Amino acid sequence: MKIKLLAIGKTDSKDLQPLIEEYSKRLGFYISFSFEIIPDIKNAKNLSEKQQKIAEGNELLKRIEKSDTMIILDEKGKTFSSVQFSEYLQKKMNSGLKNLIFVIGGPYGFSEEIYQRANGKISLSTMTFSHQMVRLFFIEQLYRGFTILKNEPYHHR
């Protein structure tokens, strides 16, 4: 199975980028992982919130195949403990999935088309985090999940 994380817009924080790269690299020891940033929509200031979500959704859908399993990170999604998330990942691997794609939306969330295409929703917290922070938190949780599955000590440090 391959895991891909898609996110709208570049990370503005130069402090977060090295950590995102570090955990992405660590993940590579466990699974094929890629992180793709979809550029911000041009002239977004001239678009309504709905128009921006539709434009971002169209860009996301261009990168997702029919056979891919797409899970969106959404505040109304299912919440997991780290151990439960590792079990979720194991079930996905056991099911024979080829591509598991997680998606972080833009500042206004997702278009209706994305909600309809999604195979599931996950919430990292009932709290709201910046889109830049969510990237790091989610990649770290993926890494943590795989260390739990391998019974490695990282989870208990």
C-alpha cells in the first residue's frame, strides 16, 4: 500500500518545514509515503468562499484515481487515539488497498464534490489547528502509528 498526503497551499512557516521533512523521511522506513502540496488557487481574493472550495476541490480531484481510497481530514470526522489509528492503518493495509490518500483542505474546508468522493473522514481533534500545523501533526501520527504496529518504543517516550 502507498500513502499520500495532499494539502492545499504551501507551508509559510520555515520552522515547520524541517519537521515535516524529518517525519516524512522516517515514514519511508515503514511504507511508501509521499506528500504533495497543491498550489494556492490563483486570484482567490476575487472568489467567494464556495467558489474557492470548488476550485480547490477540482484541483484535488485531478490527483485522485477512481481506485484510490480518499480520506479527508475534517473536523466532523471520526476521532482516534494513536493506538486506534495504528489499528485503522493495519486494517487498511490488510484490505489490499493500493493507494490510501489523506487530504487536508484549504482555509474554508472542502467542496461538496470532495465530500461526495471521500471514502471517510478523520478528525485530529475537536480543536482547530492551522493548516500548516495539521500537516506536521498528521505526518507525525502516521509515523507514530507505524511505530506502534512495529512495537517500537517511540510511542512511549
